[in-house]
Amino acid sequence: MADRINMPAGFGGLVRYNEEYKSKFMLKPTHIIAFVIATIILVTALKIFWPLG
């Protein structure tokens, strides 16, 4: 039988990114929910008042 070569485990497939990343856009979850609701209302209003077919 061939001898086994033991290699170090390393990171186990995990990648660690910089945890102190600062984004230019700081959005709260409530802003995202409000944007989604406003988009739904806008699309619904367009379908009601300006139907295309």
C-alpha cells in the first residue's frame, strides 16, 4: 500500500472577508421594505389606471 500524506486542514473551505467593510449606501431593513411596498403600489396603480392590453 502507498503511504498516506497528511495535509493540514487549513480553513476548511471557509473564506473570511474583512468584517469592517463600510458601504456607501447604509440602508435599514425598514427602508428596503418601504421601497418594495412602494414599488408594488406603483405597479398596481399603473395596471389599473393605464392598462396596455
